Amino acid sequence: MFKKLDKKTKKDNRIYKGFIGFVLAALSILILLIVNGSFNQLSSYNGSISSVDIVFCMVSIITIAIVYISYKIGIASKFILIVIIALGLVVRILYAFNIESIPVSDFAVMYDTAGKILEGDISMLWGNEYIARFPHITIPTLYYAAIRYVFTNSLSVIKGINVLASTCNIFIIYKITEELFSDRAKAMAAALITALYPPLILYTAVFSTENIAMPFLLLAIYMFIMFVKRDNNWKILVLSALSLSVGNLFRMVGQIILVAFILYIIISYKEKVKSKLVAVFILISMFLIPLIGVSFSLQYSGIMEYQLWKGSEPNLTNIVKGLNVENNGRWNLEDEGISKKYNFDYEKIEEVCKNIIWNRLTTTPKGELLNFFANKYSSQWCVGDFSGAYWAEHSVEEDAIGIKFSENGVWFGQLFFVILISLSYIGLLNIKEVNQNRPLSLIYYIFCGYSILYLVSENQARYGFIVCWIFILMAMVGIDLIQKIGTLERDKLWKK
């Protein structure tokens, strides 16, 4: 009996090590593209370094030094964590309310539609109107409507909620890191990075519900890691899937994390097949129940015409834009006009989109296509603030902005990301730790999922914001390797 178990364990380890080895090898090429792109982006900002950039750098270095020294001299970890969270809260309040930002683009459509809904006009959720074409933004629209109904100063309230949600991320990232490494010092470092991370600060002034979705997604990941690492408590897994589903309602890309969870259960989870099947069933059912329940409730109540996951316009139109080589996969008038050109005939549009996608993939020279995907991938992920400054400052008068980050801070933001992505790349070399500490593989599964999604869909830096925190966790794997190398060298010196 024991020999059979040993064989099964060896086979399980062999499958896991082979699969995660392949994932890390693939990412070593892909993330190198991001490293190169982020360095090039930083170089392009070198001519615009301002005194504010220098101040931000100095303040960050001093803050890191103070936290490090405080931890080393034995100040209580809880007290340091509270200070870090308080710091993150203050920084977010100062930025969010230092700029009189307004809803623009999709955010403006959702906010304006929310106002119409309160007046009894739900036409934008029916037919071929914008929300009906893209019903995944229905919940954000209703969220704005609820805020506008309760509060007169709704924009300030939304910013305040963004600030609180973003501050919660600091604590949840702390708990995730502590759970992953069983190391309070690393958890403290991750919390501090999260508190100072530019995109998480800048987007508090942007009217995007990614701010609301993110804490729920992170909480789902934390509970999932708790489940697979030590608890094996089915209730925890249920809560994880429910939290993921709620986050998905506010930014409908949570299914990528769901797939990563399922992949982890299949490849990385050290349990019997029966337990794996039960876990997968719980994840899928608990994720779908809130989604389906909310969608059918809204449809049958007459608020919207289509289901949240399928509007009057096929999702393939997004991929058509994403595979437009001439426009580097970005939004363009030609592809945007397909639906109108074919009179919003769903089946016809779907057929046309399939043909366009096939033609672009088969008729574009292979070298040009490969170069397109490499450039698109790099441009999607290499912008350090994930266009947070652009969206916060968009259409805002100069005198309505306190510190204009796009001119006084963008270099600092890019430098911050360059350091983070470089540490993430170093983390790919920490193969022994990833082999031994299986929950770390979840980080890479999640990033691979979003990488694939944004490789084929419309290219916008802001789309990556929902998962920008992944670079903090990947960087911690790099910091872990550097720490181990430092300890090893120190031990060698002591032996000498």
C-alpha cells in the first residue's frame, strides 16, 4: 500500500514540476518582453524628470528605511502594519481629492446612464444601445445609480469608496503574502509596496469599478490559498468562489482567476481525484450561482434585455480589434463600425468577425504577426501606472489638478514598475521554492491567464489595472530568492 502511495506521490510531483517548469520557462521569455518595454518606457521619460519625481523617490526610500529599521529593532509588527495601512490611506486621500476628475469614456456612459435610470429611462440597457451591446457593465452602471440615488455629491462618494477599497488591498496583499511564504517580514514588505504602488493610488481618482472588484478578487485568492495550503475547509472554498463571483460582477474578468483556481486543483493540489472533483464543482457552482441569479433577476424584472455575459453585440468584435495589426490591437474606427455596418445582426456580425480573425491570422506574414504579438504584449503591460494618470486627468482643467502626475511623477511611477518587474523576472529563477511551495504556482497561473486574454483582446494599458497587483506577488518571489542567495553568501563568509 505504501509503495503505491509513494509511486502516486512521485508521479504527482513529476507532473507538477514538469508543468510549472514549462510555465516558468514560457514566462521567462514573455516577461523579458515586459522588462525590455518598461525600460524603454522609462528611457522615454528621462528628459522629463522633475523635482517632484526626485521627492517621490526620496520619500519612498526614507519610508522603506524607516519601516525596515522599525522591524529590525523589534517594534511590534501589528503597529508597523497599522502605520503602513494608515500611510496608504492618507496618500490615497491626498491624491483622489487633489484632482477634480470627472467620468470619461465608458465611465461617463455608465455614470450618465445611471442618472437616466433614476429618471425611469432604461433604454440604454435595451436593443442596440451601448449597455445592451456590452451588458457586462450593467452592474457598474447600477452601482453608480445607487450612489447617485443616495448621495447628492456622488462623485466624491465614489472616490471615497475607491480610497477605502484600495486601502483594503494593502491588508489583503499582506495576508496573501504571509500565507504564501509564512514570513511576516515579507508580508510587511508586500504591504508597503502595495501602499506606495502608483496605479493603486492613481486609480482612486478614476471612476472605474475595478477599484471595487479588486478587494473581492484578492480576498478570493487569499481564501483559496488558505484552503489548499492548510485548512482544506470546504466552507472556505465556497466563500472564495462567492467572493470571486462578486468581484467578477464589478469587472467581468474574474473567470480568468476561476480557471487558474481549477488549473491549480488539477495540477498543483495534493489530494485524491474525488477531492479534486468536489473542489472544482464547488468553485464552478458557487461562481455561477450569483452571476446567473443576478443576471436572470435583472432580465426578468425588465431592467435589461440581455444576459450579463451575452449582449446584442458578439464578444468577437473585441478580438477583431485586438488582432488589428495596423493599429497594434487598439480601438479603431474600422473595427468599431462593424456592428453598425451589418445592422446589428448578431449572427451576421459573428460570421464576419470569424472571417476577419481567420484572415488576419492566416494572411499576415508569420514574421510580421509574431512581431505584432510581441509588441502588443509588451505595450499592454509595460506602462508603469497602467495609464492611471491619463484616465484621472482626462478632460480635467489644469487649475483643477493639484499635482499633475503625468508631468510630475510619471518617471517615478515607471521607475517603481521597472524595479517591480525586474524582481518579478528574478523570481522566475526561484524554481526550487516554487517546486516546494506549490501555492506560488497560482500566481503564475493567474498571470498566464490574463496574458492570454489581453494578447487577443483589445489593447489598452488600463485593462491590465485589474491585475496590476500580481507583479507585487511575483516580485516577492524574486525578493525571496535574493534573500536566500544573500543568506547563503553570508554563511559561506562565516565558514571562512
